[in-house]
Amino acid sequence: MKNKSDLQSSRQAASKQAASSQESELRQRAEALHSQRNRQESQTQIDSLSLIHELEVHQIQLEMQNEELRQMQVQLEATRSKYSDLFDFAPVGYLTPTVA
């Protein structure tokens, strides 16, 4: 009977060791997969932040261009008004040819 119980104990120990080995291997694979996912998420976050930065810089550039265009429009209107007044109120007559 002692042999039978020793055999059962040995089998149980071997079974526990195999299960432990499988759990260890499964854990290593899970940790590797987790690490890979974290790297991908980190890269995605970096890409997102980089894209947001680029969009914000582009928005600022467009705002600056818009401001310059508004200033130019004000200057052009002032210049047009000046030359329109010069043409309309000149003491001499002007001849304006038109194509008919």
C-alpha cells in the first residue's frame, strides 16, 4: 500500500509541476502580449499628440494669414478710395475709353 500511495503522491506532484509550468508559460505569453499592446497604445498616443500639435500649429498659421489678409484688404480699400476721389474730383477732365 505504501507503494501505491507513493505513486499517487508522485503523480500529484508531477501533475502540479506540469500545471505550474503551463501557468508560467501562459503568464509569460500574456505579459509579452500586454507589453506589445502597451507599446502600440503608447505609439498611438504619441502619434495622436503629434497630430494634434501639427493641427494647432497649422491653425495658428491660418489665423496669422487671415489677419494679414484683413490688413491688406483695409489698405486696398483705403487706396481705392483715395484714387477714386482723385479721379472723381480732379480739376481736369478725363477721357475713359470703353469697348462697345
